[in-house]
Amino acid sequence: MCGICGMFYNTPDRSKGEGLKQDLARMTSTLTHRGPDQSGVFFHEGPSAFVGLGHRRLSIIDLTENGRQPMSNEDGSIQLVFNGEIYNFAEIAKELKQKGHVFKSNSDSEVIIHLYEELGLDCVDRLDGMFAFAIFDKPKQRLFVARDRVGIKPLFYTINNDSVFFASEIKSLLLLDEVSREIDYTSFDSYFTYGYIPGERTIFKDIRKLPPGNILIHENKNTQIKRFWSINYFPKNNASEDEIAEGLRDVVTRAVNRHLVSDVPLGAFLSGGVDSSIVVAAMHLAGETSVDTLSIGYESAGQDELGYAAAVAQMYKTNHTEFKIDPDMTHLLPLLLWHLDEPFFDNSIIPTYFISKLARAKVTVALSGDGGDELFGGYDWTRRYQFAAIAGKFPKFATGMLGLLEKSNDPENDYKSTFSAKLGRFAGDLTRSMEDGFKRRTTVSNRFRKSMYSNNMLNLLGNHDAAAIQSDLFAAAEVDDPREAMLYVDTMSYMPDDCLFKVDRMSMAHGLEVRVPLLDREVIEYAAQIPYKYKVKGLTSKHILKKAFAPHLPDIILKQRKQGFTVPVSEWLRNGLGKMAEDIILSPELEGRRLFNTNRLSWMLDEHRSGRQDLGHRIWSVVVFEIWARLFLDKKIEEPPSETLKEMSG
């Protein structure tokens, strides 16, 4: 696991060279936390272009100097920087050696170089793993950049005139004079809609994400972006439920076995949920008899699964470590946002940061259970359809009464805590369309967001509604079961842009590599072709996954209700954290940005404090944005900040 960056700068001006070399060195240095073991750069001065590649190395496979990057082929005509792991590299290397390719290392990185020599741009089709890499092909004067199929590893880029710059993290690109810090206001709206910024855009107008499963080719002053992979939900597996479950167990176990390759200590996150428990069980089935497992919980009220994790750890006799966080640990919010580069609401960044820190003290690689919910239907919305189907059997007058109940809920009180308000929202979910019900659960409504914005912000946005991103994804879903469209939307948006984004940044803040075997290509493709009726059966989510591993898990794991890393931010905001939040939200700095309706924000604080509404998440999203803005718009700091949340609110 590493950090990469680079440029293809088109200019005949020879005087630019030294400045660009300095830019490349700074870009690379900013990624040190991603690769603390080694640093390397490559720079090429051509007749009309300067090409630079930078690399920070976290040594995982082939710890010798032979694994250093940037890495080249035999004659130096192909140069590579790579972030990630290729799990089928040994198989590919054997094939390439038989064809006469000469290897100087035992690393998975070198496989990419020789595979590119053999297949060109199509090399990505053969690679199974998580990756973001860039190749400079000197004879063709081509820059070739690729990102893995589901976006486990990040890759950002900016195009300035005819030149391209790229990096593993946004902060590396922000060092360049060619990159503006101007906000993309549609992304601002996306952040307050989803809590993260989905799709190709970022919070900065000049910077884009390379989408998962895509490649970027820059050649002859022309840049193209092409998709090389997408999920295929057909043909459906027509085997029996028992046969599918048995096949799934074999597929997952093989994937976990592939993810165990490492020349450094390896362990596993064990949250106590179904997915991480299955990963630990599969590690045992794959032959791992001594595993370091790590769990995290809360000192105060909050949802954790430490008891469930302990049961799995006891069953497999792992070397188990627990850690608990408390409200005071939110003081690190400025540091976490510096690592994230963008405003990001998901408050589980806090436990993810701390469990990554805990893990790095013991291992260099940790396996995680991410991906199971999106592939197999693990979120609460998966049960909405079953409730709606039951409601559809009610007499028409009863359905009409449900509709009236939903309409009786005051639209200005979307998060009202009374029983009648909650019942009204539930009734509305039973009567609205599946897509609308999904949006109600996964986005902040347009009316609520607009009430938070200033007139200046509303004018900047015009008629833009960020929730349309989900509508486009629903329309693009090529599925035969409309319920599966919701899995597709989560897999294409929430998973890469929230879950995987968060895990990458919080783990790499500590130089920890996190692998996600449930997002192995074979697992994804097998899962996609399982009929939905086996994924969510009755009110049981992830039914087929649980059935596949039922003999290998404690009963309490299979019967528990999904909880996850849910930080009790609403409670914390009604106690000590509330004063800091109020100071930030009502500060002159925030008001001076002319982005928010400060009267509305004051109302939100009062409603939440009184307990009339649960607006903790909405309040936290504003706090996060303001702290981010002070770091990236006001101070423009290049080093991890030392200021705490309390100091920034004072």
C-alpha cells in the first residue's frame, strides 16, 4: 500500500523543468503517511513535455530494494507507480516468465509493467486486486492511469489546458499553482445531501475522481477516460439455495486465502458484525491458526458489538484486543479532516481512525468485512420492501389512511422525535415508491437542505438538486429485480465514496493497509448473479451469506440485528460537545462565508438541545464543514494540524 502522484506537463518551455521537479518532490512528500518506508521519484524531460512520477512506499510484498518504486522494465522505457495489491500476481508472473519477460523482483508491482508490455491498456482486465497505478510509456509518450473495479484505492486528477496531474490524495494536488481551491457548489450541496460527495466530482472545482473501474489515457495532448469493468447481474444462478450457499462459502474462503499473501504481520478488524466475523471464520478455514483481531466500542452510550466480537474471538482463539472511545476523542476532528481532504459527515471516521491506530501497533495489514452489506443486502432499507408488500395487501381505505397519516406530519419537522411523527414517516415509506423510499433513508431532503442555505447559496445553486445523482444511478441499473437496483446504487455510490473512502484515509493515516476480501472480483461477480430472494429472505438481511457460514459462526452472530460503528453523536451534542458545536456554528467565520441561513442553524441547535427533534447529524455536518473550511480554505495548511476541536471552537 502506498501513495502515488505525478504529472504529464505539456510545454516547450525548458525553464519549467526545475520548478516542476520541486512540485513533484512536494507532492510526493505530502503522501508520506501513506508510505513511510521509502520515497522515490522519476522525471523525464522530453522535447515538448515534462513527465514526473512520485511514490511513497509501504513495504508489504518483497521488502528488498528490488521492490522500490518508481519501477521500470528492463530498458527503462516503461515506468510505473502503484498503490494497492494484486492478488493473482504469482499466477500472472509465471505466465509472463514463460513468454520471456525478465523480472528483477518478487513484487506484485512488477507484474503490472510486464503485463502492460504484453497487453497494453487491456492489462487491467487480468488484474485481480485493489489498485491505483500510473504508467509512463516513453516510446508512445503516453500516460496511462487506472483505478480498481470498485474504488478500494483512490485516485484524483486535474486537467489544466493540455496537462494532467494526479495523486492518491487531494492535498497533493492542492500544492500546485495550476489547481484552484474554489469550491464546487454542486458538491457542497451533495455533501449536505449524502454526508459525502458521490461520483466524479470533489469539493474543489478543479479536481475530479477517476471513477472505479475506469482508466485515464493522456496521449498527444488528448485525455480520455474509459470504463473497463462493470457489474454484470446476469445470468442468474439457477442452482438450489443450498448449492448457492455452499458455492458462496467456497468463493469467499478462496478470496480470503488470496488476501492473506503478505511478507509482514497481518490481522483482522473484528467489529462483531456478520461480515467481519465471516472474514475471521474464512481466515481459519484458509489455514490461519493464529490471528490478531481488533475491536472497538464506546465508553458511553452508543451502538457497539464488542460482546459479539468476543464470541467470535473466543471461538477461533484469536489474539483479541478491544479499545473504547469516548466523546473527548472528537478533539481529533481537525486532524481527521486533514487526512480526508474533503468535508465528510460519516462520524464513524472516529472509531475507524482509532482501530487503525490500534491495529498498526500490532500488524501492517488488516482484513476488513466491508462490502457485505452492499453485495448481499445488509442495510435497513432492504426490509422496507417487505413491509410495503404487506401494506399493499391492505384494503384501499386502509392504504389511504396511511397516506393521510404521512401527510399529517409537519414537513418542517423531518426529524421530529414524537411517536406520531415517526409513525408518519414509517407510513409514508409504505406508500411511496421504492426509489423514493430509498432516497428518504439515504439523503437529506431538498426542502430541509434549502432551509439551511443562505440566499446567496440558493442563487449559486439555482435549480440544482444533488439527489438527482441517485435517480441517474437507478436509471442505469441493468437488473431484472427492481429491489436489486438499490443494491446497485449503494455499490456504485455509498460503498466507494463513503465506506471505502473512509477506511482508506483513516487506515493510511497510520500507514496501515486494509484489505477487503468480500470485494474480491470473484465474490462480487458470484454475488451479483445470486437471485435477490436469497439475499433478503422475509425480514432476514444477508440471508444467503449467513447460511453459507452458519456452521462456522456462533449462533448469536446470526441472530443479532445490524448495528455497525454508530457513534452516539446526537447524545454527545446534547452534552459537552454541544457547546463547542454552538460556538462553531454561530461563529463570525461561518457567517462570513455567506453560505448558511444562520437563523435556521440557531433553530436547529435549539430544537436538538430541547429534544424536540433529533438533528444531531445535521448539526454535526455543519460543524464538520466549517472545520474543514478553516483548514483548507482559510489556513491552507500542508502539515497535519495540531489544533484540537476545542481550540478551533474557542
